Amino acid sequence: MTEQETALKRLEALVGEWNTQWVSRLDPPITVQGRATFSWLSGNFFLFYRSEVDNPDFPTGESIIGCDNDMDTYTMLYSDSRGVTRLYAMSLSNGVWKLWRDDPSFAQRFTGTFSPDGRTITGTWEKSSDGTNWEHDFDITCTRI
């Protein structure tokens, strides 16, 4: 199996529909329910992600996820209903999903862990305005439908 085939096969762990729960670190915390869908685009080389939430104050988002043809690396191109677009590096292996962007003015990183049965992802987003000092942004739990 080629590096690309191995990388694309690992993305299968995300494919499907998920209920999501986002919990902010605001005081008091805000909890937002939603749904996420991951599906293959034609040819099964790119994964399409769509996120919807039940709170109009929070953005909905879409992403395209793909891997490099020769290296075991992923990229995610993100956009949302606020008009925000971002490019993230991504890894997915051994039950751990990571996303990160190293923009010096607004860096972000995410770590999500799959449950042993693959039906739940428990994750945390962090942010940094200087790339050095990180603060917890919000938690997310995804449960496969």
C-alpha cells in the first residue's frame, strides 16, 4: 500500500455523521449542540467536512481535507459563515487527530482522541496570540450517529 493509500484509509475514521457538543471556557460556559458530517468527494481523494450548530451566534463551517501524494501528511482548508478562511496542517494516527496553524498573530491547535470503539472523539482547541503562550479555547465532543 502506498503512503497516499495508507493516509486516505486513516481518514475513514472520520467518515459519517456526528452529533457535536461545543463547550466554551467563558464564564459562565456556553454549550452549543450541533452536527458534523464527513463525506468523500468524487474520486475519494478529498474529504468534505460540514459543521452546523443550533446557536445562530456561532459559525457553521466547511472544510476540505486531503493528503500529500508522497508524504504521510494532511492539509485542511477551512471556511465558515463569518467569512473566515484558514489553512491547517493535520495528522491522524493511533486514535489521535491533531490540527494546527502557526500564524504568529493567531495560532491554533486541536487535539482529539478517539474512543477505543471509534464512536466518540473528545477534543480540545487552544489558541495563542503570540505563538508562545497558549490558552484553552473550547472543548468538543463528537458522537457518531
